[in-house]
Amino acid sequence: MINKMMKSLIDQEPVPVLLCDTECNVLYANPAAVKEYRRDLTGKNIKDCHNENSNAKIQRVIDWFAESEENNKFFLYHNPKSNQDVYMVALRDDDKTLIGFYEKHAERTLDSGARPVLY
């Protein structure tokens, strides 16, 4: 479903990323997501992991994405335990039709700047 370059890009994320179709089926879970959720959700439906109230909210976001090609990113919540914000981000094809979304965690912790000197 996803090519090697896109898989590599998603796998490099140190935070969980779930790629989903518009029916909430998980097409791919990166290694950080597998670690976070303690299982690989690829092939599962995220609605099976949430309660009815959460599923209704997820569906409202998907509907909002479908309303306009400009509706592309939605903040879900902040997880204080991991100090991460969680978003749903629309995925669109070439003609801007909604084809899915991804759930993305974003770290709030500042980068320490620790890296090798390359120059």
C-alpha cells in the first residue's frame, strides 16, 4: 500500500503514526505506534479500540475533513504523561479528494540539540 520511501519516512518518526483509510481501517502503524499501543494495529479498525463517544468524535473529524479541502489538521488532545499533542491529519489524492487520515503524535519537548558535528 505504501512505497518504501514513504514507509521509511513514517518509520523514522519517534512518535506514533497510524495511517488510516476513511473507514478507520489502519493501513500502517509505524514502530513507535506498535510500541505505544503494545500491538500492531495494521489491519484493525481504530473504532474497535475506542468507546462510542470517542468514535463519534473521530467520525465528526472525518466528516469535517470531507467538507472542504482546506480542512486538513485537527488537534485531538494533549497527553501530559508523554508530553505529546495528538492530531488527525487528512490525506488527499491528486484531485484533493479525502482518501484517509493519519493520527500523529507531536512531541512538545524541545530538541536537546545533541548531534554529531558534521562540519
